[in-house]
Amino acid sequence: MSNDLKVGVVGAGVFAGYHAAKVMGHDRAALSGIYDHNRVSMVALAERHGVPSFNSIAALADISDALIIAVPASFHNEAAMIALQQGCHVLVEKPLAVRFDDAAQIVAAAKAAGRVLQVGHQERVVTQAIGLHEISEHPTQIEIIRHTSRATRNLDTSVVMDLMVHDLDLLHALYGASDWISTEMAKRVYSDALDVVRAEAGFGAMTAYISASRDAEPDRRWILRYPSGTIDIDFGNKTLRHDTPFTLDEGFGERPLVQDSLAAAFDYFVRACLDGTKPLATGDDGLAAVRAAAQIEGTL
């Protein structure tokens, strides 16, 4: 269809492949092509979907309406800036950038160009489906655990930017900016970056205790303690238990948009580009998550 949003994918790794498939499966988008510095991977992904490969981001941007940036995080700033300078809307995988100044530059460029900028914080789809955003009462305490086993990818960034940034974004989406944030423990285990970090953040009378590790038994859990009860969410198994009076969807894991949150997030992006609706996670949202992550890393 002539009204399709022409979307190119920058990257040809595993996650870029997932993104390419979501573009192909959307009824209002068309995959325009692939770029990656690894020519073998690039050509393989392009041939899989029957689209061309390109010798530069600029060349791909030139024939696209939008680009998805799905390369290692240390290259997000360079790729996003080229896309915006070429007039494309941009969906950048999380984190928006690994340095706060770079993230701020991307946000400013998108605003100056009048382009849509969405950041890949698709776990917002899950918390919305559960009903957390509709609760007016604030918890007094939240315990957040995001642990994975040893990884071979995303080691160009710390566990804060790789994993904890998801939870920092969700906290910001639910409760706004923290009043204070502190790092309780941070250590390297097997990579050149931080692999295990514990932090605390204060939101008025509420404290969030946040633990992220890529050297542990897998566990992804939020335990929210309210004056009226407790909500225990297992994000890995997509289940929840609670004894609160709140209306929550205990069967959220069965909902199609939760089972494929990447596709749901891409649909937000398409509608933002074509219809002018709000992205799932804006550039400012991504910037706020990077700011909190940088504070925890001690780089801000």
C-alpha cells in the first residue's frame, strides 16, 4: 500500500531480526531494507525478508520514512543522529544512549526536526495491561529484582544500562522523577562493565530497592507493598498475586499484547508516525531513564 510507513532496520543481530519480523507483520508498515556493518549478517537478514541491504545508514534512511535502531547501545547515538538528520522518524532500542549527553542530543535533534522518537521500553505494555497505572494509591515500598544468567551480548554496557534501565523507566512512568537515588553496591564479575548492581530510589514516602544482575539465577519480579496490601508480580512467568482492593488483571500473561509486547510497542510507533498519537515511551522518557541509570553508575 502506498500509505505504508516505510521502515528500515539498522542492525542485523538477533534482536534486529525480531524487529524486522514485526515490521513485516504489521498491516500499515513495509520493511524498506537492512543496514549493518557486518555484511554477512546484513545480507542474510535482508534475503530472509526479500528486501535490499544498504552500504550505509544514510542510504537506508534516504528511502525510508522511519528507522529502527537495533545495534549495540554504544552506537545508538551515531545511528539515531544520522537517521534524524536524514528526516526519518526513529525507534531506538533501550537505552536511548549510554551517555546522558548523547541521549539529550538525540532528544533535542528529534524535537528540532519534528520527528517521532520512541524508545524501546516495551515493558510499559505489560504494566499497563496489569493495571498498575490506574492505581491512585502509592506503595510505601517496592522491591525490584531483575536477574539473568551470564550473557554474551550487550556487554558493551553495564547491567544498569542493559537491564536495570527497564525498571528505572517503569518507575518513572508510574511515579515520576525520583527525589533521590543512591548506589548501594556495584561490581564487575566477568565483563569490563558492571555486572551486579543494587540501588535505592526515593519517591516521596516510597522507597524502591532495585537489584540487577547478569550473574545469577533468572528472576524478574516486582513486589509492591501498599498500606492496603501487597502485589507480587513475576514478569518472567507473567503471573501475579495480590491481596489489595485494586482492580488488576491477574490473567495479564494471556493477553496477546503481553505475549508479544515488541509487536505492541511497534504498533504504538507506527500510529505515532502516521496518526500523530503519543509514542509508548517518548524521547524524554528515554532520557529520564538514562539520567537515573547514569546517576547509579556515577557517570552523571
